[in-house]
Amino acid sequence: MYSEKVMDHFSNPRNVGEVENPSGTGMVGNPACGDIMKLTIKVENDKITDVKFKTFGCGAAIATSSMVTELVKGKDLTEAEKISNATVAEALDGLPPVKMHCSNLAADALHSAIEDYKKKQGAK
Amino acid sequence: MYSEKVMDHFSNPRNVGEVENPSGTGMVGNPACGDIMKLTIKVENDKITDVKFKTFGCGAAIATSSMVTELVKGKDLTEAEKISNATVAEALDGLPPVKMHCSNLAADALHSAIEDYKKKQGAK
Amino acid sequence: MNKIYFDHNATTPVLDEVFEAMVPFLKEQWGNPSSIHWAGRGTRKAVEDARESVARLLNCTPLEIIFTSSGTEGDNHAIKGLAYAKKDKGNHIITTKVEHPAVLNTCKHLQKDGFDVTYLDVDTDGLIDLNALKSAITPRTILITVMFANNETGVLSPIKEIGDIAKEKGVTFHTDAVQAAGKIPIDLQKLNIDLLTISGHKLYGPKGVGALFARRGVRLVPLIHGGHHERNRRGGTENVAGIVGFGKACDIALKDMDREITHLKALRERLEKGIAEKIPHIKVNGHLEKRLPNTANISFEFVEGESLLLNLDMKGIAASSGSACTSGSLEPSHVLLAMSLSHELSHGSVRFSLGKSNTAGEIDYLIEIMPPIVERMRSMSPLYAAAK
Amino acid sequence: MNKIYFDHNATTPVLDEVFEAMVPFLKEQWGNPSSIHWAGRGTRKAVEDARESVARLLNCTPLEIIFTSSGTEGDNHAIKGLAYAKKDKGNHIITTKVEHPAVLNTCKHLQKDGFDVTYLDVDTDGLIDLNALKSAITPRTILITVMFANNETGVLSPIKEIGDIAKEKGVTFHTDAVQAAGKIPIDLQKLNIDLLTISGHKLYGPKGVGALFARRGVRLVPLIHGGHHERNRRGGTENVAGIVGFGKACDIALKDMDREITHLKALRERLEKGIAEKIPHIKVNGHLEKRLPNTANISFEFVEGESLLLNLDMKGIAASSGSACTSGSLEPSHVLLAMSLSHELSHGSVRFSLGKSNTAGEIDYLIEIMPPIVERMRSMSPLYAAAK
Ligand SMILES: Cc1ncc(COP(=O)(O)O)c(C=O)c1O
Ligand SMILES: Cc1ncc(COP(=O)(O)O)c(C=O)c1O
């Protein structure tokens, strides 16, 4: 069902956990759907220097979470904002059709974290 | 599908043909149904001394024809009249359900032949 | 006693290769294709591979193939499924008088449910009149269902022409190709067929499996509602071993088709010529050219078919009667009656349907034993004497 | 890696004896049971013998058994067949919220077709309320369909009581016994069941065959119209090999039932006890007594079921998720939700369904590897941290 890349990220997920004193936090999904992702980022000089995730969800949910942290680490915010759910699915060599929607929210979590960071910046 | 007795009478039918100068002739069935039986009898002193059949029909039709000739040969007319289609089927150790009606007409042919004989007698 | 099988339109033996292909899926690979764990992965792939084999035989895409449990189920699924899906558009169905009971009884059922059904006549060759088809179509017509090849006579319908008419008029076209598939080429890229039914056990596959082709975009109400199997089109855990065997049988049918057609045509010619030379008062039923290569339907005047079959059976020869007498009804063949044969001739027909393993020697044996059997049965027949 | 199969409610292996019984009907005995000649006689008898085996398992008469291609087909046949046969008497059907999709989706389809369907609630144990059933019955109620044993939790419905209520009220009663048959005794002489569905591949028979019990006198509109097969109740050439295997599997199930019940109950207790001792925050779902002997449905809080299954699969263990995620939908288990479990717990459930060949050693292996897996997944879960 899943590609090798998905299984790799599922069995050896990268960047699990929570960044300490995160610059931004994103949380998406809901229990009804079966997937909840929490992404925390550290931003320095408009660059994402650290990123970690925690996910309640199926294989696809965990793999996309892991993949998005890899894709985004070290990237400028503007570059990071361009990453979409489709980018993540592609980087994983695709997802099963039924998983394309509900379990492919990692980029949403990222954008939500970036937004959170910007809001906090604005508030300063 | 058929009992051994049916197959025996089918493969070695008794009394095939037509009695010469028959005392009575019975013909029943129709092509739509797929079975036509012709029974000819010789009656002497109210006894059936000879009987022969010709049948167009399936295995059951041929076996019942053959069986009825065996059952009736040498019998008094009153005894012969008591033979029913059920008697014939029983004597053959039964017939498949679908064959009980259409292909089990040999006794009818017999009764029709006896009637024909009586009619001819009455006309004399 | 030698056993000779001339009843391939009733069912075919399972080929050795087909059996061998099935075995793993009855032994170590018994997982449910819906399972995501190790036990299900191999069976899922096997089912999808088989789908490709079926699609290759028909020249369609695998997505257009729905696995079923029989030709009968496929016919029901196609006809009821389309009728109920389109019932808001119209309630008129066109079919023919010579369809298999799987189609005829489905149509009769729909009549009770408010649908109008036109049963087209056939001519003495067993062919429908395309003009009659055209004039039968009304704005309320939603479905035309005409069989590809007739099971009793082998007669081939003008499928290309029917498809073109159906397409022009915007009517869905289903064909029961149970007897045609595997025996003659079917190219769904060239034919305007929307729905097509086939069955495994008629092409050297196992019993209990079939397929329905539903062209992309043709919507059907499912016949069997349930889980997410077959992309929500047919519920029920897949008959994996059966499907795998069916796929293998399709592969072989495609590979061997040309050779088999030549082989079967030659045998059938030998059979029909031999019978005609040796036995008077016979009639070969159905259009002599527009026929499957393997089927010979012959009426023997003055005798009834089942009696002939029993006699043949006693000599080890398996054939079949046009008459449905054998399967629980005493009606003469509706196909032959529709071709305007008399009741006597309809009752007196025998179908020889040849297959892969038949040989010229077997045909010769038939031609040798058949004349005395027919003669003996005729001598017992009140109709023969009357005719002479 | 050792392969351990804990997913017997999804499908079972084909037993060696079953396979051996099937082989002749895929090799030399491939005749059509409807044929009157030599090729058909043996297969006809084999089908009728298998019918007796099925009838023996259920304690009914062979005439009351209709062979089908799956449990799903049987459910469709029973429910649609009864609904359409009785539609002049009424249009109301009663079922439950925890049925298999084969029943639920059939009922949903009938709703589109003008039938009213009541979906009874279940309590947190998964049981319906008999008073609620009684009050749901109206003069227009024609059918009650309640499953014998639930496939996800193993919970057993009060079939005896439901049958008595149905009989008293003159309503037909169908039960989907796909998960119960072969696992626990079913005595149709003692239960007021009118229609009952079973499936071959859940009791160590092959896939692609099942049976519907229809009590003498219960009339159904056929689901599959066609030839004279199954006494005009179900068209289509019989899946002879499948039917023979199914019959054999029924024989074995009957013979071994008592022993298996003891074996499975002991294993399940070991499993549930072991998990409960080693892993906190778990919940066994369904009534603890009124359950099949082989099924353990356990929710692991804070983690999602599919992730657990994938991890188990990597260790060679096949189990199943309550969540339908695995079969093309992302909905959490409708069964667990109906039992008032939270969405999280419904998503986090794993079904272990044990079978004949499972051993205590296999259970111990599971209990050994499961805790670190759950702990690792929990450490990744945002819900766990929040709860701690
Ligand atoms: C309770 C129940 N009913 C019906 C079915 C469907 O049976 P089948 O897979 O034979 O169609 C299943 C199994 O999937 C089941 O568990
Ligand atoms: C033309 C035709 N249609 C349908 C069927 C039914 O196929 P099955 O036996 O697979 O149900 C048959 C064979 O019996 C057939 O010859």
C-alpha cells in the first residue's frame, strides 16, 4: 500500500518531539478524522533552524509529518511557505488515494506554525 | 438422474412397434410438450394379449412406454384400466420430479387405446 | 470406455496451467486482499494482475473490469444496474428472444417492476433485423442488451452495427459475451459496447468467477452492496484463487486464439459433413457463416434430443440438447422456436460444442456410432413412420 | 521472521483437508452439475453432499440452503429479497447501527428505494435493547435483521430473544451469522430465525462461496435471476470446487467446535490479561461474556490503530484495525462509535481474532513486543503529552 519512502519515514521518523521555546506552533487535524499533527519551529533570521513534530495518526500521517520536517529544516520562511501538501506527498513517492486528503496535513501544520510565529512577531 | 430401471427400459425397450390389426390404438401427447406416444393393443376375450408402443420423447417417455406394455400384457381389461401413470412411475422406481407430468403419459395412452377398442366394439 | 466431451458451451475443463496458478492461493496465500498486513499484500497484487489479464483479452483498461461470481451475476448486474441507474431517464429495454435465461429472466423480472421490454424476433438463421432494432428505439429506451454469441447455436449477433446504432441514439449497449469471450476476438476499442459480461468456466477457467466490463463513465446501481471491494461496485471478499485462475485462462485464450479457431473450424466441418453424409433428415441450425467456430447445433428429425443424448452418453459421448428438458423445464428450446423451427425439430436438436482437446478421431467415432442410434430411435418414433 | 496471524475474522487459511477435497473438482471432475451426461453426474452429487454438510452445521434441512458467492451476497439476497417480496405488506425494516457494511449498505440502498429503516442503538457493551426493538416494530415492519456476532468486537446479539419477538409479531427475522458460524453452535431447530447468512472463508473454507439459509416457506425475490440452479432461487453455474471445500470446512467446524472453543478462550484470556498487565491506558471493547471465543478488540489510548498495525506487521504479526481506514475510508469504526467510544479510542483500536493454529507462544511474543511499540507511538503523540 505505502511506498518504501513512506515506510522509511514511518519506521524511522525524523525530528520527533517538541522544539524548546518554539518560535511558532502549528496544530491541525481532529480526532474524528483520526489525524492530529503538532509542529513546533524555531526561527532565526527568517530561517527555520529547528523543527519537530508530534502526530497522532496513521502511517501516512506520521510519514508526512516526518518528511515535512526534513524538507523545511534550514529553509527561509518564504521558501518554506511554498511547500504544499502535494510537495510532501511527492517527496514521499506518492500516497495511496484514500490518504491524499485527511492524512496529508503536514504542510498545513507547517503553515500554521509559521503564521503563529508571524503573529507573535507582529505582537512584539 | 434416472433410476436403473428407467435406464434399463430406455436402453432395452420392450414391445416396440405396432400390433398388426390392432383391436385398439391410443395416441397421446403433442410435439410442443416433446412427447408423443402411440400404443396399439390386441384384445381377446377381454384380455390384452399383445401390446406394442412407438414413442417420440425423452428417456422417461420411452421407459414409461416400455414399462406400461410389460405391466399390461396378459391382463384383463378391468385390471389394465386400473393402471395409472403413478403405477408406471412406481414400477420404474420413480421418475425425476420434472418428468412426472409431461413424460409420464404411458398409462394415458393405454386408457386411450382401451377406449378406442371399446368404441369399436360398441360400433359393431 | 473412452470419454469424449463435446459440451464445451456448457462448461470447459480447467486447464492444468490454470489449476497450477490457483494452487498457491488455496494453500499458502490465503490472505484477504483488503488486509494491509503481510497476509493481504500478495493476494491484492494477484487480483490486480488477473484484472490486467482480463482487460488484455478484451482490450480495455483494468479499471473497467469488475469481478463477479458468474456470467449470470454479470448479466444481472449490468441489466438491473443500468435500469435502476437510468430509471429517471426512461423505462424501456430492448433485447431479443434468443438470449440466455440470465438475460431473459432478468428482463422478465424488470417487467414486473415497471419496465417495458421489447423482445426482438430473429430470422430462421437466428439473426435480428437491424431495422427492427432501430424502429424499436424510443426516447424512453435506456438499454439494448443483445448477446454476442448464442450458446445453443453459436450464432454471432451484428455487434458492431448494434453498437453504432446504440451510440448514435444515445442508448447504453450491453452484450452477454459469455460464449464469445476466449473463442473469438473481442476488441472493446473498436466496438461501441458499454457493458459486457464474461464467465471463467466457459474459457477453461474455474467455475464461480466472471467479469463485467463497464466502460468508464457508465454508472450502475450495484447488485451486491457491501464493503469497498471492486471500487465500491461489488461487495464481498474476492474469490482470489478463482480470479487468479480466470486471469490465467484469459492469458492462454488470448495466446492460443488463432490456432484454436483453425482447429475448431476444421473439426466442426468434419462433424457436420460426416453427419450429413451418413444421416438423412437432419438440419444444421443457425447461420452457417456467422457462427462461433466450435458450435454445431443439429436437429435430427423424428427423434427427441434427450433420448439421443442418453444414447450418446452410454457410448461415452457428452453433448447437450437444445431443449431445456435437461435442466428442469420441459419447454423446447426457446432459441430454436424463435428461429421458426417446428416443435418437433426444436425438441430433436443436439448441440455439439467442441474444444481444445477434441480430435479428428473423436469426431470420426461420433460419425460412426451416431447413425445406428438415430436409426433405432427413429424406428421407435410414431412420427417417423407417419413421415415415410 | 515468524509470521503470526491474529486476523481470523478477516479471513482464515484454507485447511489442508479442505484443499484436498477441492482438488478433484478442479482437475478431473470439472463437469457442469446441470449436465445430464457423465461429466455432470459426479459434480451434481458433490454439490448436494456439500449442501448436507452445511445443513448439518446449522441443524436445518438441505432444501433450506442456497449456495451463494459470499456472505455479502447472502446478506443482499436475504434483505433485498425479503423486502421486495413483502413490499405490499409493509416497507419498514429494523436493523442495528453495528451491522457489517453488507447489511448497512443494503439497508441504505433500500431507503433510497422507498423503505424505512430503523437503526437500533447499542449500549456501551455493544448490545441492543430488546424493549427498544419491540417498540420499533410497527404494523408495517416486514423484516428485522440483526447480526449473530459482531465482526469487530465479537459481541453476540440476543438471537433467541429477537427470534421470539419476531415470531410473536409475525415479522421475518434475518441474521448475519458470518462470524458466528463454525465458531459457536447454531441450532436452527431451536432458534426462530427465518434467514441466516454464512460465508466459507471465515470458517477455513475457500473464498468465493457462502450460503443463505431460508426457512421453508419464506419467499424471496431472487437477487440473481437466471437458470434453474438452486431450485430457481439463485442463477449461475455452481462454483463446484468452492462448494465442496465449503462443505468439508463445515464438517470439520462441527466436529472440532467444542475443542476449538476451549482452545480459543484460553488464548484470548492470556492475550487480554497479558496486555492489561503490561500496557496502561487500554480498554477491551464489547461485552466481556457475550462474545465470540476468539475475538479481542482493544483500544490503546493516544495512538491510532493503523500505526500500531503497521508496527505489528513489521514484526510479522497480522491483526486488524477497528478503523475502516484500512479499507478505503477514513471513518473511525462505526461499531465502536455506536458503543459510545470517543473518536480517539475508536481510532486507536486493534482487533486480534484468533484461530485454530494459534499458540500460547504466539500470544507471549505479542505481549513481549507490543509494549515498546505502544510506548514509542505514544511518545510521538500530541495527545499523550497533553494527557500526562
Ligand atoms: C459480519 C460479517 N458479515 C458479512 C461479511 C461479508 O462476508 P464475505 O466477505 O464473504 O462477503 C463479513 C466479512 O467480511 C462479516 O464479518
Ligand atoms: C450466453 C450465456 N450467458 C450466460 C451464461 C451464464 O454463465 P454462468 O454459468 O457463468 O452463470 C451462459 C452459460 O451458462 C451462457 O451460455
